[in-house]
Amino acid sequence: MDVQGTVADGFGPVRDAFAANFTRHGERGAAVVLYREGEKVVDLWGGTKTPDGADDYDGGEESKGGHEPWTQDTAQVVRSVTKGVAAAVPLLLHQRGQLDLDGRVSAYWPEFKAAGKERVLVRHLLAHRTGVPVLDTPLTPDQAVDGISGALAVAAQRPVWEPGTAHGYHAQTYSWLLGELVRRVTGRTIGRWIAEEIARPLGLDLWLGLPEEQRGRVGRIAAVEPPAAPASAGPRLRPKRSVAEAYRDPESLTRRAFAAITPVPDENDPAYLAAELPASGGVATAEALARFYAALIGPLPSARTVRSGGRLFAPATLTMARTEESAGPDQVLVVGTRFGLGYMLHGPACPLLGPGSFGHPGRGGSLAFADPEARIGFAYVTNGMRRGVTADPRAQALVRAVRTSLATLEA
């Protein structure tokens, strides 16, 4: 694989790991970017925009044959990585005095108190403690993106556990819970808020609601199977029986949470890309995501006008984002997970760089996070969707390479 891009001195292991992902892990098209102390030190990309070889692009000699190359400005649907971007909105609203994280959601959204949800707090919503990871009547793909049906559905839904007493990953319903809360507080959709308050000031190629004129930059995502492991690799690890059973059982919270939109939407559909689904529908470059996380923890010298001199989170907000709110058995994912306010935290289910890291993976592969102690913002974006939610082997190989690079530099 002809890997494109640059790495700063000391970050050669990241280039090696990125190239190895194509040969060892069946990578099709991807990018990885790393910021350190506000400066970009890794910017790599390779492969093709279309992982399955199909040609989704009309015109242009470079697109013929379905092998249009991934370029530096290729953007991609990043699934639940979007949650980490969206979580910054309520935290920034709190930082500006517009939202009380300990206030009841119904104080901003009166209809939400129906069916036993009158005591749900804003922090419960962010930490996946609301008890509404499923919908008794799933939404169709058209309803999911119409901007109305989702909010009505979660407001009417009865919790499946008493809010605040347990946690479980709100895989899809997070879209309408968070999106409607932001709309009630600000009068703006969450996609518009992100565009005006985060993406535009920081110069990010990141959209929640992709403009039509940007569609040509977006690669296609598709499911891919990992290459067969050589016999010398030994037996392949299999998921625990309880996890496998949860994904097979159509009545489990696991299956129902991921099936809140039924049938499964086409994530390459222009209507899906144009929708504002903060749980799963964000489109971004790896550069934009790494830069976003770098801006959460420290100023960016090249940022345009932004509050706090280019830094998004004040120190107190940063502390809240990565302070543990939920930990232990996840009622949906069935494994132990850790969440701060809107962010997954480092742990066995979602290994990040270190104990202070916070961010979010995307089901199938992509990952973005920050580590304030190491002063880094990291993003890996792929178009080849693998099975698994939180710890893709391609992303983990890159994280280990970053850890190796930093250890060598600091030695």
C-alpha cells in the first residue's frame, strides 16, 4: 500500500502501523491524524474511497473502475464518533451559563416528562443513564431523519430501567434525546450549532447535516470481513457467550437499541448524510476530528477567532467531560463500560491512550479522542466497517503506535 502524507520525527511507528493495517487487517481506505500540543504531527491516508470496489461516482477519469483514491480531503461517515462531537454542545452551553447539567430535562423540554421520565437530569442523558435506549415502536429510516418523529418517540417512550439507577448505551436514541434538548435550549438545530460555533471558527471539515455541495468528497462505507488469520496466529478470540447471545436475541436490549431505526438505514444515502443525527450521522475528515479534540484541551495556534483563544473547554468543563459518571455492566453492550458526560473513557472495553483519555469510537472502526496529559488529539477514520463497537484492531494498532512514539520521545 502506497501510504500518503507525513509524520514528524519520532512518529514513524504510526506510519508503520497504518501501512500494516492494509496488509494485516484488510484495511480498504482510511486516514489517521494526530495533533500534539496544538500542532499536527501525523497526517496519513491511503487506499480507496470505495471499500467494496463499486463505483459510486459519476464522471471523472479518476473515478472509473471504482478505485478512486482516498485523498487528504476525503471525508467519511464516522458513525458513533459523532457522539463525541455532539457531546461538546451541551457542555459548552453549560460553560456559557445556558444549560444546567443538574437540571431536569423536562425543564427545557416539558413533553419529555411523560411515562415516568420527570426526574431525568441532563447529566443522565449525557451519561447514558436515561433508560430510553430502545423504542417500543422503531422508527423507519424516513422518520428517523425527518426532524420531528424521533423527538416525539423518545418523549413518549417509557424507560426500561429507572432513570439514573443504571446505564446502557443509547446507540440510536441519543440522536433525538440530545438533538431536541439542544433545539429547546438554543432555538437552533444541533447541526447548525456545531457548524456556527465549532466547525466554522476552527476551520473543520466536519458536518452534522452534510451540505449537498460537499457530497463528492465523501467516501462510501461498506461492511468488510477481516482477512483469515494465519495458522501460526493461534485460535481467534471469540466474544463471550453472553455478548453473542445478546446480539442474536431480537428481544434483548442490545438488539432493540441498535434497531431503533428499522430497517437498517442506508448510510450512503444522500438523505441520511443530510440529516442531523448526533448519535451516528456525522461526516468528517480525520484531520477535522483530531483538530476538534486538540481544541477541546488546548489552544490551536492556527485557529480563527474562537472563545478562550482557540480552546473550547475551560478547565472545569474538561474535568466534567472526563469525570466518570457511569461505570460497570452496560445494560445494552453487556460488557463493562465507562462514560463521562457524553464521552467514553479509557478502559478494557474501549482502550484509549491512557487513564485520562476521553473520546468516542464508531461502530465498525473509526475512533477519535483526546488525552490532556499527553496533550494530543487523535482521529482514525475508515470506510471498511468491521464487526464490533468499541475496540477495532486497526484503531488499536494505531493507538499502540502513538503510545510507543510518545514513550520514545519522552525517554
